[in-house]
Amino acid sequence: LDVKTEQEVPIAVGSFVKYAECMAGLLTKHHEGPIKFLVVTKQSGYFKKVKHEKFFCTGGHVYYPDVRISLADAKQVRLASLDCVDQIFGHLHPCNDEGDIVDQRIPHRSNGLMLIGDYKSRKHDSARGNFGPGGLQPHRRRA
């Protein structure tokens, strides 16, 4: 979830949880049994230039650890969830539309696999996250 606003706003953790609940309701059509979720956000947002405009960016990731659905179903659930976005995030007055707030990269598999605790790589960098017997290993960037 990526919310871009003109003004600085606090992280809307409650809104991310409401979105996760909306998605969980949609997922019940494709998954039997209880649906648990985990919402992860940064502690605060940040200003970023996007196409020569400055926006305040906040966001979060929602994980459904025990849910397994097809990519086709994931695409359908994402599209259906767009109807919840304005009601849940509208009070923040986002500058980006629903389709940009709810990223399509996961169900479309266009940005690879990200593990909890790993970092997005910068252009021309590679990111590594290792989990082994000693737990999560320190993050290292390589050029």
C-alpha cells in the first residue's frame, strides 16, 4: 500500500488494518479456514519527488501468512479491493489513485520476491536477506 499526499500525515495504521480486514473478507471466497494477517509499516513517512512533484509518502505491507491462492485469484481480489480504498484512505486526501495505492506488482509478479526484514534494492544494487539457524543475518548491499 502506497499513499502519496501533498502534506505530511501520520502513518494511518488503523486504515491499513481496515484495508487488511477488507481484503480478508474478499479472500474468504478463495480460502477455507481462518484468515490471519500482519500489517507492517515504517515508523514515519518521507517526502519524495515523483515525476518532478514532491509528495509525502506513507505505506505498508499486508501479509496473509496461511493463505494460498492462484495468481488469477490474487488479481481478482486486488481489483475487488480497490472499491474499499476511497472509503478507507479518503480522509488522508491521497494524490494517487486506488490502482496506485494498491500495488499490482505482487499479483502480477513484476518486482520479484521480498522477504520480511529485507530492503528494496536501489537501481543497479542487489539486496540480500538471509535467514538461517542464527536468525536474520545483517543486511548487506553489494554493487
